Amino acid sequence: MSANFPRPVPEAIVHSQQFLQYITDSLHNKKELSFEDWMDTVLYSPGWGYYTGGLAKLSGTNTPTEKLIGDFTTAPELSHWYGRTLAKQVEQVLAASDSQCILEFGAGSGKLAFDMLETLNNSTINYFILELSADLKQRQQQTLAKFSNQVKWLDQLPPSFSGCIIANEVMDAMPVKLLEWNAQGDLQEVFISLDDVSNIHYVLHPASNELQQLFSQRMPTLSGYRTEINLRAESWIKELGRCLNKGGILLIDYGFPRQEYYHPQRHQGTLMCHLQHHAHSNPLIYPGLQDITAHIDFTAMADAALEGNLEVLGYTSQARFLMNCGILQQLSQLNPDDVHHYAKEIGPVQKLLSEAEMGELFKVMLLGKQLDIDPIGFSYADRRYTL
Ligand SMILES: C[S@@+](CC[C@H](N)C(=O)[O-])C[C@H]1O[C@@H](n2cnc3c(N)ncnc32)[C@H](O)[C@@H]1O
């Protein structure tokens, strides 16, 4: 590890070492975990996982003390103009679905919910949150105290729902299968096992026939190519399709259409880890302390939506979506003569829009059922043809 690689605080290291011991003990009995199960374990094991173990994750710019904690910064944390602008699309979806219900998955600090509820300024809106992390739920309750009579937390997906579902950077946190084509052109699945001295390491096994068949429809054989497939996100979208009666699903995440995702040059895949704002590629270190993510194959999500009886109503870059929803017009309310305030508001928005930052890598997809609208967020430069 390089000298500038972050070193977690001693209590966190103890937590991670105890967690690793627990995983190692269970591997002695079970022998192996698929990479997908490893990712599930280290992110979501109750009391231990990155999202479920009670350690700080998100950093925002809203308070000076929050700046220094956490591992990554998401768009809602970066600027309130993000939630305020997204609210325009949500408002249109709600009107067309004859519902005042919003359901947000994995709501982080609650910042997006707060900014949208403030902008929508409508006390008849019911805002539901489905959150896996107990400590984030607590944080959301604090952030959303002002809207306590409008916000409810759910433990599971309701049997049916009408309105607008939102998932901002949720799919990238779902466990993926790790796959590799070997020199003979056979597809291998990556597992985690213990070596002779009980250290965890990767082992490869031939992928199941079902996985081989599915995956070979998605990319050509390329020896040595390692990548991921997010079957859990696909199942989740199909489940949302069964649950949604009438309304829309807004998915915002980083990723590409399939051709770009499985591009020959992307031979190491898209797996990425975040530890105290340091991005790196080793998902086997510091279990429970670092986030592990993979980019989204949006073609796969669109296919899953169709299988789930949903329509794909729009797909574009985050920058284009925000501009279509009028972010620039909203910003024109700011007074440029108030230089300090203006710079403070505009700087983070530039990050949201810049092609070199979040504007192009992040995409927005709208899925819908029984929704008769021309969605404003996709009115210009809809890229569904690329999927
Ligand atoms: C990177 S964080 C994003 C948080 C927040 N949406 C934001 O943008 O700041 C990912 C979140 O997705 C949540 N998540 C992942 N899978 C989920 C699922 N199946 N249901 C609900 N939340 C999920 C995680 O618990 C975590 O809170």
C-alpha cells in the first residue's frame, strides 16, 4: 500500500479485524463465497457491514464538521440544486400517476428527500423511505424532522405502489458477480477462499451453464477480460415492475450502455472501492470499512424493465437531465453581484454538470407504467437509442 493510502482510526481497524476473523471462521466451514456473496457480506452483514455496521459513510458540504468524515460524496450531498431540480421531474410523474406518493430507496443522509420536499412544498405528499442501514435511517430522521408528519420508513417493498420511485446511486451498491474469460475462452466465476495460511484470496471456477449462456449474449469472448454482472439490480427492477401500479421509477447512477460497459479496453471491469475519499480497486481489504461499487450496465436495466412490464421512458446523461429540468433557469435567480454566495452555490453545480466530473458518467433513466407523459428531463438529447 502506498504511503498516502488512508489508514482508518484504531477503533475502525479493530472492528474490521474482528469482522475478518468472523468471515474467516465461516470460510473454514463453508470453504468458499462467491464474490457476489462476499460483497453482500462486507457491505450488508447486520452490525458489521459497511452500510449496516454503524460507521460514517457519507460526507456532505452542509456542515464544516461533516466534511472530514465519510468515504464518498453523492450528488444530493454536493448541492441542494440537485434535489430542487429533480423535484421538477418528480412533480410531473406524480401528476400523471394520480398519486402523491414518493418512495426513495437508500436515502443516504435524507438530503435529497429534504430538498425535494421543500421544493414541492405540498403537505399532501407522502414520502416513503426504504433503508437497509439503521444508522442512516437515524440520520434521515434527524434531517427530515421538519417533515416528520409526511415521511415514513418501510422495512420492505409494499405489495403495490402508485407514484414516483427514486433510487439515487443505489444500484451501484448492489452486490455483483465477478466473471473472467480465461485463455481457453471459458467463462470463470470469481470466488473468495482461504489459502494455506488462512489468508483470503481469489479462486476461479467455471461459471454455471446458465450464467455462461446469459453472459455470452452480452459480450464476445475476450481472454483475460474480467468484469461484472449485476443480476441483483435486474431482479430488483423486475420486482419494482410487479409492485408498480401506475407511476414512474427514476434511476440515477454511474454507468453506460452495454457496448461501452463491455468495451474491449475496459478489461479490468468497473469495480471500485472507496475508503475515506480514496478510490482504489482492492475489495478484499478492510471488510466493513470501505464501500465497494460497480458501474451500471443500463442496457441490462432497460431489458429487465421490459421483462417487468415497465416502459423505458427516457435515458440521458445527468448534465442533460438537469438542464432539461431547468437547473440553469433556477440558478439565474442567484445574484452574481453577491460574489461569495454565488461562487458557493455555482461551484458544486459545475461538478454536477461538468463532463469531466459527474455530468457525463452519471446517467438518469425513467421507467414507467401507465404513465402518459413526455418527461421533461428527457425532452432534449434522450439517448434511449444507445441502449
Ligand atoms: C451510495 S449510497 C447512496 C445514498 C443516497 N441515495 C445518496 O445518493 O446520497 C447507496 C445506498 O443504497 C442502499 N441500498 C442498496 N441496496 C438497497 C436495496 N436493495 N434496498 C434499499 N436500499 C439499498 C444502501 O444501503 C445505501 O444506503
